[in-house]
Amino acid sequence: MNADEIDLYGKICPYPVVVIIEEVNKMRSGETKTFCVNDPLAIKSVPEELSEYDDLQVSIEDREKGWNIIVTKGGAK
């Protein structure tokens, strides 16, 4: 994993949501972070929680044994 990837494997909700929101609040415009999760609730809860932000683009990709939640600040909704 690189510096822009945050490993949240094995963490159950709401922990991933809290960590992701904290990290998103630190992000600068144009920055992208990838959050690696394996709790199915996270791929439902995170996009719902981040929908209140006007300046984020959120996507989810399948990954072996989980998902990547990719967040870009300053992207189009």
C-alpha cells in the first residue's frame, strides 16, 4: 500500500466511516485517497455519509477480499 491508501481491513462499521470522514476533512483539492475495506456495510454507509459533501467524487471498486473506496476531493459529483 502507498501513502494514499488506508488499510481498514478487519475494521467494522462505524469505525471505517469515522476514519474516512476524518481523512476526507484533511484532504486538499485535487487529492485522491483509497480506503481498503472488507465490511460490506462500509460500502453502503460511506457513500451515504459523504453525499453531504459537494466537492467529492466517490467510487467503489471490487478488490480481492473486499473493496476500495476511492475518494477525490474537488472532483465532479
